[in-house]
Amino acid sequence: MATVTLEQISKAFGATFAVKDFSATIADGEFVTFLGPSGCGKTTCLRMVAGFIDPTRGRVSIGARVVSDPERKIAVPPEERGVGMVFQSYAVWPHMTVFANVAYPLKIKSVSKEEQRQRVGRALELMKMSDLADRFPHQLSGGQQQRVALARALVMNPQVLLLDEPLSNLDAKLREEMRLELKQLQKQTGVTIIFVTHDQMEAMVMADRIVVMNAGIIQQIGAPREIYLKPANRFVGEFIGVANFLSGRRRGDGFALAASPQIVLPFQPPAALTSDALVMMVRPQDIALHPSQGQLAAQVAQKMFVGDATEYFVSVGGETLRVRGAPREDYAVGATVHLTISAGQFFQ
Amino acid sequence: MKRLRLNSGQATLAFAVLVLTILVVYPLAQLVYQSIQYNQQWSLQSYLAAMTSESNLLALRHSLEVSLAAMLGSTVLGTFLAWLIARTDLPGRNFFRTAFVLPFLIPPFIGALAWLQILGPVGYLNKFLMTLTGASEPFWNIYGPAGIVLVMMLHEYPTVFISVLGGLERMNPELEEAAQISGGRIFRVMRDVTLPLMMPTIAAGALLVFITDIANFGVPAILGFSENYYVLTTQIYNVITRSTQPNSLNIAAAMSILLALVSGLGIFLQRFYLSNKEFAVISGKSMQPNVVKLGAHRYWLFALALTLFVIATVAPLVAILLTALVRAYGLPPLPENLTLQNFYDVLMLNQSSRRGIVNSLGLAVTAATIISLLSAFIAYIIVKTKMRGRALLDFISNAPYTLPGTVVALAMILAWLKPLPLIDFRLYNTIWILLVAYVARYLAFGVRTAAGSLAQVHSSLEEAARISGAGWLQSFRDIVIPLIRPGLFAGWFLVFIPCLRELTISALLWSTRNETIGVVVFNLQQSGNTSASAALAVIMIAVLLIANLITRRLTGGKLGY
Ligand SMILES: Nc1ncnc2c1ncn2[C@@H]1O[C@H](COP(=O)(O)OP(=O)(O)O)[C@@H](O)[C@H]1O
Ligand SMILES: [Mg+2]
């Protein structure tokens, strides 16, 4: 197993940068997720670790070994990096059986037939695919093909396992199952995992740490909890979970809404934020509803019953907030409710 | 009102069936019928005679040998070049992508003529090498099987090239990357993953080459006759045109059916491979595939690619142009020997070549126009109606192009040899039998393009016309035809070009005063007038190039080369 170190890597396609000044250290045995909207450069980043794309500049190391460094003209090809990879299309070879697919990396290393049988057997067992070893891929479901791809990536005991949106082609139930299995797999094997996804739920559930990206640039690196509770900027706050944004400015030791300056919330923006106009992010679950008491009064504009809660859109002095009410509370559209905000975060 | 509409639809079907019966079904039925007649009686004697004759068996063997060898060569060459373009960083890839397809523009028998001028006993290359080395014998004699294979190979490799190139470009690159990340070096990945996955595509392309080569007449005729080397097509040609024995046409019919069966086996296998969808390796998104960095190898591989382009396309064109421009065949192409006299001869003096040009242009224009109109109807029935038997219409309209041309020509002879009843007019020995044969032969091209455009016309457009009160025929004329006009136009050129370059069928159906341009080139060559033959070939290629350019323009590059 090994750490993966990315130092200031950038990749330009023509004049535009798909990834810019990307630095991150992924610890030995860690499960790190690259998260961001489609087209933000996640795949490009992962493929630079795999060696399919050479960075324009910067340095990639796996363990103690520098595998990419254009300045020193180092570019170790993918087949020599000792990493495993699961592709979005699974890329299970249709002309080989399940066994032959999984055995292929060993065959290339000229591992003895006997050892091949043992190791493939173990990998298939780990993926609960032992009884399907003689099948051809077209006889397998999508989920089973994915397990073959995983077994194939793991059979060579890679130092690092790279996964590019591996769950996006599965149906919802199977996806949930695979999330848990992947987590478990990592515990069993101790392999370092880099997992790419655009699904924030997936990232939260699985990752030890998340690297949030946007437009090729890292926005924040941190544990799921930290990213959710203390987003580094408005993009991260908006991308992870649901968030309300209230514009306003500092007023004494409170925060006055821009749309209705007479409403002052009892939260003091940190002194570090020097600009006058500020934005306060409030998560729906940090807003309590009450029929008669609260910091501010609001009108219910829209409501949706979602089972474990009722989601309301309420208007307060020209702003619309999304809030959650307990399932047994019920406010009619047009009714006045009182809100109490318990936490929030300020951005410039 | 309702009944009237129904009737016009049925009338269309009846019309299509009648046309296809006359053009295709009747001649092919005649062919089968005559093959089981001997001395005007039912008998399998013709087949027995066809299969026991030593020269026929030899011709069959030659056919198989030559076609298989050419298939192998075309497949290796086409696959290698496709790989070079799709999977390496060879310089000039975009140029080669087009350049490697250009041999399709030269009719194969013209290619054979050209190679005769390069490597024949007094060919340019032979002479050059003889002067260089002082040898008294030609360096290589292109007559015979090796030459036939060479010319076929150089002419047909683009078939494999195009399909493999398409396959490689559509292949999901992650399949190769998965092998690479598994530790495979690029060539190992090519061997273990790329090649096996491309195998169905390669095999289908190879079989297509085989079918084309075994049906080819011009190349073995030009490079085989003088050596008495015959393949099935040229053997059948001989029996039809030269044999004085009784029942010779019956025996030729039996041989044609054997030829059709061999080629049919190839077609069957080809369809089988094409339908083999087990390896669905096509990816939705297009990604940059893995490219082999050729490094220092790129120089010699570039030189090799350029050489292949020169050999397959430039050399034959230059050779034939030089021959056309030289005063007398055999003289070195030096400035003092150059002349335009040969062009003057074939365009102004030689009556048969003048007739050939006029006839071919007339036939091509007429056949293309008739086919465009016919195929609108036939394609409509196939694509837009639920009429029973429409799949059969499709099959029948495809048959004359799928079968070897020699088979079609003999069927036409047998069908139209006797005078037509009532009007007592014999199509045989007139230009009309050529027209009928051309229309039958290339009908499939028209139907295919028309069907393609019809599939794009939503039926609600037509229904709107019907709701507005138009009858079926009226809405067909006012709505359908205008909407598919571009497709019909493209189909017109798609028929026009092959009609112009036709030799196989014309060689069997022409008669004095009714020559075609291909026949005249062939006859001039056979009678030893190489210079005139070359001049006419140059004119033919020029017309083909222009027609190809127009086709490309009109279809925005979708058709043509
Ligand atoms: N080979 C390429 N050539 C040009 N642009 C590319 C190439 N690959 C990716 N890009 C661009 O780089 C950006 C990042 O792509 P990618 O890494 O695939 O994003 P993600 O995986 O996050 O969806 C996109 O804007 C994409 O269009
Ligand atoms: Mg991606």
C-alpha cells in the first residue's frame, strides 16, 4: 500500500486548463473522494494518477516513487504504476470468461497457473462471484460485471485503487449495496482508494476525506463532516447538501438582511470578513419552525410533504428560504410561521 | 373515395412486383431453368458436364486460390493501415485516411491495365530495371495468378481498411486501458484485447473482399487470358462467347449457379459475422483512444505508408497517363515522345470508342433516372407500408447486385435471347438489354438510399396531406417525393458512377454498335492497341473523378470518396 502525492499538477487541453494547481496527499490506506460537478476535471485528475494523461506540469508520486514529473521528463506508463482501476463502463473484456478477465493481470506477470487459480479464486470469493467464474460477460448483469472489474483490479494487490464513477451505471438499490461493500473491501484489503464521483451523497457516505473541485480547481479538502459543517466557500456549501443564502451586511453585533434592513439576525459575522456585503449560509435543519415565537416571521409560499418531513419554502422580507418541518407539524400555504435560526456561516 | 385510395396503393405494389419480376425474377428463373435443361429436356447433365470438365475444375480452383490469396493480402494490409491511422501518432494521419481509400476510384480492370504497363514484359518498371542491371529478362512478369492477386489486393484493401478503421474508432478505449493498467504493454494489449475484439469486423470485411474478388471479371481477363489462366468468371465468359458446342449455354448456366453458390456461402458467412453482436464494444461517448507513440519508428512507417499510397494509387494513375501520352507504347516517356494524338484518336477518329463514350453516358443517365424513380416506389413499399411480402421485395431488389455480375449477365442473355411475344422484338444484341441489365444490377443502390431518406420522413407529414384531402398518389407526389428528393439525387449519382465503369456485364451483353466505354477499353487492350486503350481509360477516370466530386458536393461528403 502507498500514499499518493499530487503536487501542483495542472493539465491544459489547448489553452484551457482542465485541472489547475491540484495538490493533495492521500495517505496510505485512506479512502479519498474527488467530488465535483460534471466537467470539473475529476476524471482528468484520476487519469493523471493512472498515467493515461501526462500532466502539463506538477509532480505525481506513488509511495516513494515519482511517476510523473514533466520537468524531469519522468512519465512512468500506466502498466508500470502498479495501480488498479475500475472504469465507468467496467471495461470487462467481452471475449474472455470471468476467470480469464480476472486472471489477466497475473498472466501478464507470468504468475504460475496454480497461483493464478488461487489468487483469482480469492478475488472472486471476495466479490462473491466464485460460482460465475466460467461465464462470459454478456451473461452477467451490470452489477456482476462491476464485481468482475473490481476483482480484476484487486487481484494484483495494487498499491492504489482508482475508481471513476463506478456506481453511476447501477440502479439505486444496487448502488447502495455496493457503497457498503466498497467500504468493507477497503477495510479488508487496506488498499488506498481514490474514488471519483459527482454524487455528494456517495462521497459523504464513503470517503474518509473529500476533495471538492470546481472548474479544475480544488475548493476544499476535508472529512465529510467538516466539509458539510464548515464549507470553505459558497460553492462548497451549495454543492454539498441543501443551503439557504441570505445577503446582508454587518449591523452592530448582528446581521441585517439586504432585502429588509429592519430585520437583524443575532449572528455576528467573524471579524476576518472585512467586506461590507456578506452572505450567510443557513442549512434547512438549522431553522426551527414555531406557530407563534421566533426571531422572525415568514409566510409559507409552498410546501411538499416528503414523508419524514415537510419541506416549506417561506418568504422573509423578500428572500425565500427552504426549511424543514417535523412531519406532524402542518402549516397551510399563506400562513405565518416564526423561524428561529440556530446556526449559520458567513461568506464574503 | 376510400376504395379508390386503396386501389392506388395496391396498384403501386402490383407495379413494383411486375417491374421486379421482369427485371430480376424472370431472368434468374430462366438461369435456373436452363441449368437443368440439356438437349431441350429436363436433366442434370449440365451440372455433370460443368463439374467434370477438367478446365472448369481448374477454373474453380483458380478462383478460390486467387480470391483467398487476395483476401488474405487485403485483410492484412487493410487492418494494418487502419491500425496505423487509428492507433498511432503517425504523421499525416488525416491525409492518409483519405489517401488509402482512393483505389476505390479506379475501376479494377483499369488497375490491371495500369499494372500491365508497369510490370508487364515491356512495362516501365521492368524496362527501367533491365536498363539499370543490364539484364535481358524482365524483372517480373505480372501475367498470371500472382499479378491478379496483387491487383485485386491493391484494389480491395480499402474495404477492410474502412470497416476496421470505423471499428477501432468506435471501440470503447476503456477496454484497452483496462488491459494496460493490468500491466500489459501496448503491443500486448493490442494482441490480447484489441485484435480479438476487432476479429468479427475484420472477418466480415475479409469475406466482403472475397465475394468481390471471386466475382471479378476484368482483372483475371486482362492478366489471365494471354497466359491461358482462367478463373470461374472468365471461364464462363469463354464458354458463352466462344464455345460452339451444343448446350454450351446450359453448361454456362450450371457453372454460373456454382459460382453464385460459392459467393453465396461467402455472403452468408459475412452476414453471420456482422450479426455477431456478442462483442458489443461500442462506447457511447467518444474519447481519445490509446495511441501508440511510434517514436523513432515513425519515420520508416511514414515512408512505408507513403510508399503504399504511391503503389496503390499514384503509380497506376501515372502509368496509364504516361502510356496515353506516349506516341507508341513501349517508347520511353521522354519529352520528344509525348503527344496528344491518342486522345485525338479515341475522341475523334475511332468510331467504336466514340460510340462507347456516348453509349455509356446515355446508359448511365437513363439507368440512374429509371432507378431513381423505381426505387422511390419500391422503397416506399418496403419502408412505409405493412404490406405482406415487402421483405421479399427488398431481397429481390438486392439480388442482382449481390450476385456476381457474370451470373446476372448470363441470366439476362437467357431471358432476352428469344424475341418478345406480340411485338416480336429481340432485346439481345441491342442496347436495351444493357439498359435492362444495368437497371437490375444497380437497383439496390437506389432502393437503399431512397429507403434511407424515407425512414427520415415522419408518417404524420403524409397523414396531414391525406387529412387535407389528398389521395395516396397525390400525397406521394406532393409530399413524399419532394421530401426525399436529396436522397433520390444522391442515389442517382450512386448508380451513375458504377454504370459508367461497368465491364463485367457489358463484356457479355455488348454487340457491334452497342459498345460501352469499359468494353472499348478492354477490346482496344485485347487487340494490342495499348495507347488508345490507355487514353480512353484516362478519359473514363476523369469522368469518374468529376462524378465523384459532384456526389461529394451534393451529399456534403456523406457519399463518394
Ligand atoms: N482529451 C481532451 N481534450 C480536450 N478537452 C478535454 C479532454 N478531456 C477532458 N477535457 C475537458 O476537460 C474538462 C474536464 O474533463 P473531465 O476530467 O472529464 O471532467 P469530469 O470527469 O469531472 O466530468 C472538461 O471541460 C472536458 O471537456
Ligand atoms: Mg468524468
